[in-house]
Amino acid sequence: MVLLKLAIGISLVLYGTSLLINTATILGKKFNISDFFIGIVVIGFGTSLCELVVSIDAVLKNATELSLGNIIGSNIANIFLVLGFSGLVQKIEIPKIKNFDILFHIFISSIFFLIFLFLKINFLIGIIFIGTFFLYIFKSFYKSDTSNDNEEVKLVNKLSTLSFNHPIKIGFPIIFFSTVLTIYGADMTVINAIEISKQLGISEAIIGLSIVAVGTSLPEIAAGIAAAKRKKIGLIFGNIIGSNLYNILLIVGTSSLLNQFDYNNQNLLIEIWLMFISVVIFSIVIKYFKKIDKIFSILLLILYFIFMLVLYSKNLTPL
């Protein structure tokens, strides 16, 4: 029964993200919006709902470090796992991404990194984060460029046709439905994967550092794979950058407004450094590399596996 529920959960995630990618792409063409912007706003927001729910719930329960650990770990997974698995499915020709988006991503990640190390995230910083996020979304929409996305719209089925012809009545409700379906599937997958691990006698430490960490990023990974299959590469990079910015600016910002945001940054030092390094690597790749092939994708997955080993070793180290 548990295996069946696990299979159902994975199927829901895959179907939900496939429907989300397809409908979001069609609506982007309908309103003449670039794939990259759709990836940032629609896909990025939809796939970050897991982190939003987990983080807010953790802060309300006075588990701020769990909230921050979830955000930091998710940003690392977004880069290594989304790119890694997407590149295994399809060789990725890296699209031209505006310098502003690259620099803004690394700038915000650096600010978060420095604030985490030397200051404290508080109400004021939360307000600034949220305001900065909406300014970025506004600027991204205003400067959205569709020059690289002007291929003919392909309406592959009746649902696609209905979404294109009736975006308000059909398209946007499908976006909402597919997002909910993806999040529900991811939750079902994580819960039953943990249950299987317990039945097999695997420790909670390994479960937390592997299944749960990957589980909260499962929507981003599935969305990246779905986009790679459709050769919608702009969606992949928009999803990664968008999800990471959502996590830092919107989710950390919102969480810091809800309760006393108290944490010990020493408990997440390794994680914050690895997040910063991963963002630097990602920025170098999209700026100076032309493609991501299977060998490079495997390397990214190996690096993430090493990251997991580091965290597992840290977990076993007596305090």
C-alpha cells in the first residue's frame, strides 16, 4: 500500500508539472511574455509553495532554524538537482540570460549570506526583502523580451486549445489546479518515502538530509525535467532563479514578519557557505558556458551527493 501511494505521489508530481509547464507556456505566448519570465513568475512561484508552507509553519512553531535550513537547502537543490536531472534528460543549450537577472540573483544571495553571517534577520529586513521582490517582478515584466521565443504556438490537445482561447476562464484555473496537484503529489511522495525508509530501518538523520530535502525541491526538479523534454530551456533557468529569489526575498521576508525570528547562525554555517558557492557556480555556468551535457549534469549530481555526505557527517558530530 505504501509503495502504491509513493507511485501515485510521483505520478501526480509528474503530471502536475507537465500540465503546469504546458499551460504556462501557452499563456506566455497568448500574452506575448517570454519563457524566462514565465519561469520566474508562474513556475517559480508554483514550485516554491512547498518551501513557503514549510517555512511559515516552522516559524509559527518557533522552529526558525528549520525554516532557514529549508530555504538554504532548497536553493542548493534547485541549482544542482534541477540542472543535473534536466541535463540528463536533454542536452541544455544555455540561453542568453540578461546580465541584470544574473547579477540580481547573485547580489540577493550575497546580501542574504552576509546578513545571515553578521546581522540578524528581523522585521525591517523582512519588509525590505518583500519590497525588493515585488520591484524585481515589476522590472522583469516591464523588460520581458520575447525575441527568442517567437516560435509558432503548438496546441497539442483540446485542453491546450481551450487554455489559449479562454485564458481567464480555462488557462489560469488550470495553472492553479496543476500547482495544487504538484504540491499534493510532492507531499504524498515525501510522507510515503519516509514511511518506507523507516520500515527498512534507515535512520531519521539520513531521511531528513535526503528524502525531505529532495522532497521539498521535487516540484522544481519535475518542472525542470518537463521543460527539458519540451526544449523550453528558458523555463528551466527562470524556474531556478525565480525559486531562489522567492525563497530568500518572499518566504524569508514573510516568515520574519510572523513571529520572533530567533536563530543561531552557527548551526547553519556549512549550509550557508555551500548555498553561496552553489550560486557562484551557477552564475559562472550561465554566463560563460554554452551548454550543459550529460557529463556535466552527472558532475552536478555528484557534487550534491558530496554535499549530502558533508551534512550527514556534521549531523553525526557531537556538539
